[in-house]
Amino acid sequence: MSDENLDEQKSTGVPAPEGPSGLIDTDYVIGQDNIAGNRFGLEVDLHGKVFTFSGLIILAFVIITLALQNEVGPLFESTRVWLTQNLDWFFLGGANIFVLVALGLIFTPLANVRLGGANAKPDFSYAGWFAMLFAAGMGIGLMYFGVSEPLSHFGSSMGGTSMEGGARTDWAPLGAAAGDQDAAISLGMAATIFHWGLHPWGIYAVVALSLALFSFNKGLPLTMRSVFYPILGERVWGWPGHVIDVIAVFATLFGLATSLGLGAQQATVGLGYLFGIPSGDTTMVLLIIGITIIALGSVTLGVDKGVQRLSQLNMGLAGLLLLFVIVAGPTLLIATGFFEYLLSYAKNVIPLSNPIGREDTNFSQGWTSFYWAWWISWSPFVGMFIARVSRGRTVREFLIAVLLIPTLISVLWMTALGGTAIDQVVNKGLESVSGASGDVQLFEMLSNLPLGMITSTLAIFLVIVFFVTSSDSGSLVIDAITAGGKVDSPKPQRMFWAIIEGAIAIALLLGGGLSALQAMALSAGFPLTLVLLVACYSIIKGLMSEPRAA
Amino acid sequence: MFKKILVPVDLAHIEAIQRALSTSADLARHYEAEVCYMAVTTSTPGTVARTPEEYEQKLEAFASGQEAVHGQKTSSRCINSPDPTADLDGLILKSIEAVGADLVVMATHLPRHLDAVMPSHGDRIASHTDVSVFLVRPA
């Protein structure tokens, strides 16, 4: 926005956010399209169109998936496969742009802008803020992939390459490292860190920064459509905006519900492995109900007392587990490995992220492209949640905390867990870890260390609480989008979404179709990549129109 | 008997708290008490205001408007919260102490079954403070 508009704002008596900032001049009143009042004895305040269409589409997809499983399952799955295989260049190229924009901004004067105006004070402490953004971002995945992914890439790299009909049939990253153990470990760790490092956090940073900027500094509602204001102008309040918001709700709800269902399956495998609890439907359903009840408690207590405290508890426990693995595992190997793998990541990140002319298509399409679609489909949820808790931070502070620090933590986590597992396989001859299924590899690795039972119990507890922190922050995000960007909507609404997530997970778990619907949620990564590209443009344009701090 | 009355208000729903406002005005006149109007606003843009500062300004204007109605001294207290839906009760309780109020007048809804699991704000305030609380129900 130009200075002229800023003056206009001042003259109409609308005070800027704390200190100078460039409010956008719009006549739109947040909540003007909402249906508010008392329905069925409950207070409601919802965006009529976004809530209705999201609800109808979600209901339709659940019913179709349950009723016509054999027909739609392959269709959803092949849509996902087609997108990640044929548009791999689009996902890989897009993610590179997001990282470059986020990383590049740190070094420009634009990063001096403060979210919420030049004098805004942060709503949360560093510890609370960071715990929330990390727990929402990738907590749960780190538990599952911390051991299995490094092992998998190490194994395929050791195996070398194989060709059939002119195409690579192996799953190794880049040119593999046939028979060279050290090189295979280094490449395997670099490939893992690549999937959990700058790229996912760059994706989150772009969404979160654009939303925070357009909400706190520009005065637009905290919902995905606001990011399109620089391109669509007042049209974002109409159908183009509704569609963007509905896609965000779709990806978030199905992403959460399906990973809750699939996660419950994995957690019961872990529970069965550890305590011999039968891993039938009953255990899984009880687990989902339990997680949903705790999530309900957390959303009722709110961001500060619910989500923040749970995230901090989780980060504390995860830190404890990490510290234990470092001390009880091959400490020296982890310490040197941290720098070695970081260096290997730095060396390999450019070839690994190259979007065109790749020979390792199984790896780049089956792993990288899949991951990028996954992170992008989660980005409205994670990004919006990060945005909501980031008021009062400068853009530079924000990008360092959302991009660089989490990347370093991912490197440490992967080095400690993956490095210990690889050490057990190559140096100690403990084949049990590499032979186990992905669901229990973490527990196998822990059982080879002292106090295995205690640490495995801690790990499974962490898995469950990480699910709660995803479920509660996800419900808050969906509620805000379907309430037209209002974050002070009545409590029953956020509870409604937490319950719906659990209900969909249970319905699909019992009726089948979890993977099919997850494929559909992943497919939403395609339109969302376009949304993110627009977000990059909007961030730069938005930051340039902010008054410069002296 | 009462020196300072705290009146929690929601500028987006002034019509719904009209009875509580008249009650507090009458009590203020009767006891010649000061009235502090408090509100909790979101950090994100909302219906009433697009920035917390704009909300604060509107609340100040509202308080001065009420002063003209009942003729007693008024003040305003605007608190910024990332999640007002959840934090409201705690922030009202803190404000009672912070401003030194000895009476709270606030609007509430009719009793309902749901209160057992989700008590109303008035319900929570009344059971968590030592000062007197006057809950005003709709007519």
C-alpha cells in the first residue's frame, strides 16, 4: 500500500497497529458474511458460505469413500501418484522458490518490519512460541521417521543403482554410494535432513509470514484468502476467496483426520510391541477417542493454557528423549556426525533439490515430491497456527525461528536417532533394527539401549501427545477459517471440529479408506502450491509497502 | 457501599448487554461509584476493530459516552489476547484486582443444561472472586 493510503487511514481516525504499519484500506468488515446467533441452543458465529461448502464437501467425500471404496480408492490414489510423478518438477521447483524467498528475506532490510506494527509486543515467550510452532510443524513425523528414514536411505544408497529399460529401478538418492559404507551413511543422512530441513520449514514460513503480515499489519482477517488481496483486491471477499478457504479447510481436516487414523494404527502396533496390547479395532478406536478428549480439553483451555502448555510438555519430553539417546547411544559419533551430516546436507542440497533431469526418479518422485506435497498440504494449518502466535516478532526474528532453528533441531534429531540406529546395524551387528517394520524401528532402536522399556514408553507417550497438539491447533485453525477469520468465535465451534476429526478418523478406520482420503488430502498440495507462489509475491509486495523502521 | 464497578463489555454485541449497562448505570448513580468498562480484544483483526489499538480507542469513546448517561466518573480497560474465547474469564478476574473493583455487573444468558459442562462467563466469575457480582439476565 502506498503512503497516500496510509495518510488516508490516519485521517479517517483508524489508528495503525502499534507503531507505524501499512493498513490496507478496505470496506470489508470482518464477520460481515457470518451467520451469528443461537442455533440449536448453541451460540454460533460462522462464515455462511465457507462453513457450509466445507461441511458439504467433507461429508460428500467421507460418504463416497466409505460407500464406493473399491471404485474411488484407486482413483484418489492414482490422482496423487499422477501429481507427484508428473508434476514433481512443479513441487520441487516451488519448494526451492519458497526456501530462497524465506532465506533471502533474512538478509534484506525488509526483515526489520515487525509483525503487528513497529511497537508491538510479542504475545508469547520465546520458549512457548517455539514449542508451539515446532510441535504443530512436525513433531509427530519426527517420531516415526527419525529412525526409519535414515536407515532406509542408507540401505538403498549401499545397494547402489540398478537400471531397467533405461530407467533407474533403485530407490537410492542421487548416484547412490554402492558398497561404500561411510559415503552411504553420509548420503543417507543428507537425504533425510533434506526432507526435514530448510524446505519443509521454508514452506511453512512462507504461509505463516504472509498470513501474519496481512493480518497483523494490513488489518485483513486471519484466513488464507487475505494473502490474495494484492492480486485479487476486493474480489477476495467473494467466490475466489471462498474457494481458497474451502481448499485450506479440506486439506487441513482430511490431513489431520487421516493421519490421526493412520497414526492410531501405528501407535497400536507400538503398544502391541511394547505391552502386548492387542492391536485390534477396539484399541485403535479407544486411542482416537482418548486423543480427541484430551484435544477437546486443550481447545477449551485455549492457545495460552491449552496448546502452549501441551506443546511445552512435549518439547521437554522430546528433549529428554533426545538427550538420553545422545548420552546412551554413540555420543562421539553423534557429536561428530552432527557437523559431518550438516556439511553433507549443504553439499548435496542443490543436486537433491534439482527439479529437472533427475535420474533417481524413484527417490525424487517417491520420496521428495511426495514429502513436498505432504508439507504443502499441511501448510495452511501449520502456517496459520504459527502466524497466530507470532505477533510482535520482527520478520527476521520470525524467519530465523521458523526456518533456521527448526532445521538445526531436525539435523540433531535425525543424527541422534538415525545415527544411533545405523551405528547399531553397521558397528554393533544388531540387525533387529533394520529388519523391523517402520512402525517399530524406533522402539527396536531404543530397546538396544539401556532402560529400553522406560524410553519406549516415553516415546509412545510422546507420539500420543504430539497427536493431541496437532488435533487441538488444527481445530483452532479450521474454526478460524470457517468463521471468516474471527478467532473469538464461540467455544462449541472449535469443539465441533475436534470431534469431527476424531469421528472421521474412526469412521474411515472401521469402514476403510484412510489411505485413499489421505491421498486426496495430499493432492490438495497441488492447488496449494499455486497459493504459496502467490503468497511469495504478496509477502514481498506487502513488506515493501510497510513503513520502514528507522 | 460500592466505590468501583467493573462492567465487562463486548463492543460487537452492545445490544445484548443493554440491560447490564442500564443496571450498572443505575447502581453507579445510586452509590456514586466510578465505572470501569473493560473489554478483551483479539490480536488479529476482528469485527469491531482491525487493530487492538483501534478497539481501545473505541472502548474509550464508549466509556465517555456512558459517562454522559449516568454522570459518574468512568474509565476503560482494554486487554489484548491471542485467544479471547478461552482467556476471557481469567482476564476479567485479573482486572477485578487490577482496578480494585468491589462490584462486577455483567450480562449473562438464561440457565441451560449445557452450563454443567460449559459454565457461562458470569457463572465462572461469580464462583472465583471475593467481590460482589451482579449477573443480569435477558428480560
